[in-house]
Amino acid sequence: MACIFCRIIKGELPSFKIFESDKTLAFLDINPLSHGHTLIIPKHHGVSLTDIPDDSLTEVLSVAKKVALAVKAENWNLLQNNGRLAHQEVDHVHFHVIPKPNEKEGLGVGWPQMKVDMDKLKSYSEEVKSAVSKL
């Protein structure tokens, strides 16, 4: 299998594991943005978050919380990307716990806010609400 994270799960590639269960694996990032940068992955292979069964995602947030506490991160980001335009580089769902100890280390984020028409936003919210209720 070509997926680097699946190979880590199978033990074919080394990693610095900090948590493992039947459904989840957490290990230190080898290209960290800061000290304690950790990846949390479901063991179920899927490229996008929408490819992962709900029962394979049940631990992710609790593991992220434990990791943040274990690495003593006072400020930190939880990041999950889907698709190349959204900066996903490995085609296996993964979550980053990225401590932000100062302005230089950790995740740097731009937030280019858009102006919205409130009536259009209200209409769109109803459209999405309807779609969510059907899933």
C-alpha cells in the first residue's frame, strides 16, 4: 500500500507513537511547526473526512484534548485539511495538534473575511440545514 500513514499503522515505517487504540493512532510530526506538533489519524483509510465512518472518528477529539494537555500547550490549533487547495498533502485523513508557544512558532493563519448579504446568508443557511437533516 502506498499510503504513508497506512504503512505507519502497519508498523512498516517508524513513528514516534504517543497514543494507539483499535481505531486511532497519534504520533509526533517529523516536520513540526512547533515542539509537540502531533498527528492524530483514524486507522480507517480515507482521503477526506467524509470518507471516514463516524465510528472511526469517535476518539479523535478526546485524543486531541489529551495530546494538548500532555504537551502542555496553553495555546494551540487543531487542524484538519481536505483536498490540495485546502493544503492536504497526505491522502489519509489526519488531524494536527499544533502548539502555538509564540508568534514565530506554530501555525500561522490568514483569515480573509468576506462581506456577505444577510438575506442570501439566511437563505443559504436554510438550504444547508435541509441538506444536513437528510444525511
